[in-house]
Amino acid sequence: MTEAKVRAFPPAVVNAESKPYWDAAEKGKLLYKFCTACKKPHFYPRTLCPFCFSDKTEWKEASGKGVIYSHSTMRRTPEPYTLAYVTLEEGPTALTGIVDCDPDKLKIGQKVHVVFKPTKEGPPIPAFAPD
Amino acid sequence: MTSPEVAKSLKRPLVKVMGAGEAPKGQMGGDVNLTYSGARWSGPTAFAEAGVTPKDIKYASIYDSFTITVLMQIEDLGFCEKGQGGKFVSDGNLISGVGKLPFNTDGGGLCNNHPANRGGITKVIEAVRQLRGEAHPKVQVKNCDIALAHGTGGSLGVRHGSATLIMERV
């Protein structure tokens, strides 16, 4: 880490649809959803499949491994942070953050893994760190 | 805008809508691809309704929140091959009187106007000026009979709406 200050994640707003996701995050597990009607995985998880609108979606646990699809670092702030799309091993690409890294050394295609960052008043937030 | 009957009584150069297309592009359930915009859907819809192709467009107003916005739209609308937008622009194709696709002759959003979330209407205004022959003489396109106005609203990679309008001089 070259940064002196690390941006704290704001707590997530948990609702009925997303509660299983955040409950799993408390246990250090990353969940995604899979539609048994059209056989496609998706992220972020919804009750209705975003591809075929079926309600036959089920929770699955992701390996937590992925690669960076694209990334961007916000530097004009006291606590710089990096946003990224990470393509999960299971297929879907997630909008997330890259942490515990030197932003200048990140590369598209780089292997990353999920880490859970605590929040003050809520469940930990999944983010990704370079392998 | 007015009815055809009233328009004919106004003794002004008339401009008519030939075709229009709209399309949203969302987060795609995680099937993310940042290299195209909703223009790949709104464009063909508008061209099909108008019965013309990108080669028929004499002038284009394209929303330019950033330079990358224009590059992606030019490609997605079919004015050049996907991935060739940079070369198309650096070859001078957007310059009125020089290139294939005279573009944003009012200066566009980057050099002249960007009225908050109303950037679309200024695109239509300059396209209509071109069709009427009322653009600035230094940038007026000769024999400008068909023009296109296009814009995206939202985030360019995901989560935006895309709208394409093709107009003709009557």
C-alpha cells in the first residue's frame, strides 16, 4: 500500500431481496444468482432474471476469483479509490472496488480475489484485491 | 414544431422527421461490454424508418459529453467500422467542407453549449439550421438535404438511453 488514507465503504442498504447476499457477506461468502429457467448466471442478484424475467432464480456461492475487465482510479479526492468491473469466474461482470493495491500497477485481465471490507453500521462490503 | 398545413403557410425552409429510434442499454445482468452503446440499436431503427443509410447523411449532430462519446456513437451508428472511430476523426472527416461527416458545426457541447440535461435539443437545433441552410456560412454544408441528430443520456458504457433522429429538407 502506497496510500496513507484509505476510503471507508459506506454501509449497504439491506432489503428483502438482497438480505441473503449480505448475510452471506457477513460469513465471508460472495453470492450471485443463477436462473434455472434460462440457465444464465447474473450479477448483481435479482429476484427476477434480468435476461428472461423468470422468478426461478437461485443463490449460488461464487469462488471469489475473477479478472479485471476495466478499472478507473479517482484521485481528486483526499482518499483515492479505484472502481472496477471484475468478471467473476462464474461469468457475470460485477461493478466493484479494487482495494489493497497500488492503482498504478493494475492491469486489465489481472487476476483478483474477493475480500470483505468492514463498514461502521452494516454488513461488510465485498471488494477485490490483486492475487 | 407544427402541423404540415401550418408549416407550409410559414414561408420558411421546411424540415421533416424521416425516422427515429430509441433504445436503453442497461447493466445487462452482468453481461457487461463497455465497447458499445445503445446507438447500435437506436441507429438501425431510425435508419430503417427513414429508408436511408449512413452514407446518405450530409450532416450529423452527435452528443459530445466527452470525445470518447463521439467516437463510440460514430462507430455504433455505422459511419465507420467498429474500432476505426479514432482514425475516422483524425483523418478530418468531421470537418465541414473537408470530411465525409460534417459534425456539430455549432461547436457542440465541448466547444459551445451544454445546457445541463438538455444537450439533446441543441443537437436538433443545429441539424435543423443545416437543413434550412441557416448555419454559419463558414460551416454550412452544401446541399444539406438529410441530417442526423443523436444523443445518449446517462453513463456511456452501461445504464443509458440512446436516441437517434433523422430529418430531411422538404
